[in-house]
Amino acid sequence: MPDKFTLGDKLPDLVAAVVESYEKDTRTRHIDCEFLPAPKEVNELIRLSLELFFPGFLGRQDLTTYNVSFHVGELLPRIARLLHRQVKKCLCYHQIQVEGRSADDEGCHCNAERITHLFLERIVHLRDMLSDDVQAAFDGDPAAVNCDEVILAYPGLLAIAVHRLAHELYRADVPMLPRMIAEWAHRETGVDIHPGAKIGRSFFIDHGTGVVIGETAEIGNNVKIYQGVTLGALSFPKDERGRVIRVAKRHPTVEDDVTIYANAIILGGKTVLKKGCVIGGSVFVTASVPENATVTITPPALNMQKKSFEPHQPDDESPMGEFQI
């Protein structure tokens, strides 16, 4: 039987109620405004950029030495158009919504054009860094079969690839767009890296889920971290009016060759993990760690109970023997 449900006479009242809620609270609606970045186009920009970073792995897979130049020649203009359009929208949006002035359409167009060219010129550099990230994952995980598996299956590699894209736009002072790109990776991988975080070469996130890296974190080369690690803020410095000072360094610095094991929490803008140190699992660190030091917590005493099984005794009355490990 066909579905004949309709709202009938209730529709006008429902529409009026919803529209009235838009008028009462402007925080959750974007009406009579322009230049908002489009999430669907941002997602497409990420997809095409990943296809450019990892040719033959993501997107088109029938590439050969004879057609790859045509493929790149087709991808680059598409990326450029998407990026220019979204950067321009973000720049104009910022002028209207944040700076409180009319959008300089021509100025935003020219600035977006400059940023787009700068990004495209950095693609070879980004690919070079990502090659080191792939190798770091393969070298750091004995379960990895080869680099192909790392590219196709490792969420940590996907997270850092998208971060490197977002960070380039963050460095160019593009509003909003870097954060949208970073949150795409967060949703896809469970890894939350702010686009402002500075991350060196050969970076490996093992397993990935639950990793949080804050905006002002700085990470050196050859750093390896495991799931659940947080590089966070110890406190938020405020000005004389009690407002958060956003430009202050709030997150830790991690120097070269550091390993941070699962669920460790490292907090504070003045906290520095010096070169070569190792941070054990579930450690809570709010002070700097010397070079080549190892930080661990005292293992807890495990009190185990061993159940004696006697054939004629009910389970809930079985004698229990305790022992410690």
C-alpha cells in the first residue's frame, strides 16, 4: 500500500515555528549571509589531494607511466579550482563575520589565488614528507607487511597526510578551512590533530584511536606515539579581563627521536620532552623530561583471586584463595 502520510494543515504552523526559532537564536543558522565554505566541496578537495599524494593507491588505480602525466594534469586544475573557491569564501567570511566589515571581493580573490599557487608549489615537498611518514610506519610496526599496506590501511598515516594538507593552509592564515579539513580526518580516523600543530619528518602514530595533539604542540623528527596519547594544555592563560590568550603556547614540545606509549598525557606549553626520551604508558607528565630519559609509573600490585572448584559445592559458596603477582 502506498505511503499516503502528509502533514496537511499542520505544515504552515510547523514551518512558522521552525523559522521563528531561526529568528530567536542566530547562533545556529546562516541566513542572509554569504561566503560560507561548503563541506561537500571541502571533502572533495581532501579526496583529490589524497589521490594526488598517493597516485595509484587512492582514486584511479589504472595508472601507467604513459598516462600518469595526463592524470596529474587533470587533477591539478580541479584541486586548484576547489581550493581557490573555498579559500576565497573563507577569507570573505572572516572579513564579514569576524572583522565586522564588508567583504573585499577582489582582494579576497587575489589573496586566494596567491595561497592556491603557494599550496600547489608545496605538493612535491608534502609528498616527500609523506614518503618518510610511510617508511616510519613500516619500520616502526612489525605487523606491517609492506608500505602499500601502510598507505591503504593505516589510520595514523591517513591522519598525518590530511594534517600536512591542513597545516599548509593554516600557515597561510586561511580562516576556518584548515579546521574543517582536520575534523574530516578526526571523524575518519579517531585522531584529533589541530592544523596548527608543527610536526616534523618520519612521524608515526601506531593504532591511532584517541590521539589528541593541540594547536601549539611542536613535534620533531622520528617521533612515534601510540593510541590514546594527549599532547594538551595544562591551563589557559588569560588577560586582565579574564579572556583566554589564544596566541600563547599552551601545548608541549616533543624533540627528535621520542617515543610516547599508549594513553600517556603530556600537558603544558613549557613542557619539553627532550631528544631520545621514552614516555611509558598511562604516564601523566606536566614537567620537562631530560634527554634520553625514560619515564614510567610504578606498576600496581595485582590482587588475584583463584577459585577452587569442588564438585559438591555450589559456585557461590566456593572457597576463594588469594595470591599476588
